[in-house]
Amino acid sequence: MFKIILNTGYCILYTVMRIGIDCRLWDETGVGRYIRNLLTNLSRIDKQNEYVLFARTQDENSIKSIVKGQMSIVRTDARWHGIAEQIRFPRILNEQNLDLMHFPYFSVPIFYYKPFIVTIHDLIVNKFNTGRASTLPLPLYLVKRIGYHAVLSNAIYRAKKIIVPSNAVRDDLLRTYRSIDASKVKVTYEGGIDHLLRATRHEPIVDGRYILRVGNFYPHKNVEGLLLAFKDFLYDNYENHDVKLVLVGKKDYFLKRIEKQIEKLNIGANVTFYENTSDDDLIWLYSNATATIVPSFSEGFSLTAVEAMLQGSPVIASDIPVHREILGSAAIYCNPNDVNDIKQKINFACSLIEESRNELIAQGKKQAKKFSWSKMARQILNVYNSI
């Protein structure tokens, strides 16, 4: 579509695209935060293109409260990873006469044939057998896994462009899918909580010292290893007995496994869980933590680590390529496969003298400010316009 602008005798002709964005995961944690920040910033910077947002009915009011400009919402109650996504969703998309569709998650309908781009956040399911993270019986889980590979391959090979959040994911993608044209894979780093925000609440959420861990409880997040290390940390030195482990995440089937382990290890008095934490509360938790820990075996970008650094929390991170890429020398690194090493790094963070702690916090803030959602949105807009 084209628009013509007449101004003081000049005729300016430019292309206006009608771009669709899949917002069905709006209220989820990692991908949801990605979608929310992408749309917030696109609505500020793009006054030219038109956007059609495909969202669940329950998220419509929340989306309207955030996005502005040329953005309309189409109700799409077709859940991801389901039959409706493959059959009904393509019909809904085709009704909107889109020039380009952005799927911010690998779950692309196989029967959608118009131009699209896809964001691949990681290849964790390729690298880890996630059967322990499934509520399905084994035969159904295996069928689902086959479906995952079919949908992912379709998305990767047919996409006009593939957006990834780090060079680590880009390299992993090109190693795994060797026939992909490397030029169509674009790295757009993500962001964190706006560094200008500060906690406004005055009442403490947690009393005393605590180690903070934020995110879901899938096995690749290595929360089980963290709990084993935390137990050893508590019992190694009496001075550690007052330190708490604060877990922020979604209360679901996977948390139940963690709760059973906490009970078995007899550390329940020192472990606290928070769900549906507001940004304001999360900022407070980051700002006041003795340290934030990200012990994952694999990550695509590590939003938690960047958010924590922006808010002045020292970060303990697993020594994996993406953390080295994103966090540089501003983190305390631990071996995610070594419970004793995780314990030692927790102990190190808790015993830092004030000068060393302040130096680490300053390094973290400087490193984290390299990343912003606004910059990411501009880069993605450039990808849209390149097509």
C-alpha cells in the first residue's frame, strides 16, 4: 500500500505496510515481556505502518492500555501448540490482508503461506530432553515433540527473516540447521526493566539478606541444582542461617516438583515464593537482593540477569556462552553442573566487602545499559522495512 503526502508543492510517495503481530502469549513471562516491550516501543517510534495485533480476548484490555497509534486488535482465541492454531488461526490471519506477519515465538501455523518473520528465542528443546518438564504421558509427549520439530523447521526455513536475541543463539541455529542462509538471521538484543525506574514502595517485601531467583521452573533452569547448593550453603556456616532464597515465578505443575524438593531438603523456613509480581515489586526485590542468581544450563538472552544488573543487584550466572556474551566481566560465574561451585559463589556474593560489592554493581549497571527495548524495537522495525 502507498500513501501520498502533498507539502509545499512536493509529492512524497512512501510505502505503508500492514503488519500483523502474534500477541497470544501477551501475559506469559519471557516471551510475553518481549511482546509487551516490542509493542510499547513500536507504538512510539513507528507512525507510518499499520499494525494488526492478534490477541486473546482476556488480554485485550491490557493491550489497549499500553499500545497507541495505528494498532488494531483482532480477537484470536486459538491457543498456541494446539489444533486451532494450525487450522483456525491461518484463516483469521488471511482475513486481514497482511503484507507481513511477525510471529514472536516459533509456533507458526504450517498452513500460513504469506510472508512472515519469526523470532527464535533459543533452541533449548533441541538440546535438552524435556520429558521431565511435561505433564503428558510419554507417548503423547513424543508425538508433541515430533510436532515441535516439524513446526520449528517450517518456521525457520520459510521465514523471510529470523530474529534471534544473541549471537549464541544465532550460532546454535546455524550449526543445527546448516542449510539456512546466514544472511537472513538477525541478532536484536533484548532489554531489561527501564533503568530510569526505581522502586516506589517503602515497606520491605523481604526482611534481611536474600538470594533472588526469577523465572519459570523448567528443568533447564537448574533450580533443583540451586536448591541443593543453597542447602549446603545454609549448613556450611552458622552465619548463613538467616539468608533466604526468594523464588519469583509462575505457580504451576513445575513448581510442585520444586516444592517437593524443598520439603525433602528441609529448607522451607529459608525459601520464599512470589507469584504475579508487579514490576514495582520486582524492582524492589532486585534492588535489595544480596545477589540475583541465574544458574541455568541454557538461555537465549537472560532477561533476569540484565534486569537485575540495571537495578543494582550483583549477579551470579552460570558459565555458559550466552552469559559471557551478554554479561561480560560484570557477573560472578559458576559451573551449573557443579553444586559445590554454585554454593561457593553464593557464599562469595554474601561475603563481599562493601567496596567490592559497589564496584561489581557499577560494572553491572554499565554493562546492562548497553541493552534496551527501544533499540531492539528500532532494529526490528528496520527488519520489517527491509522486506
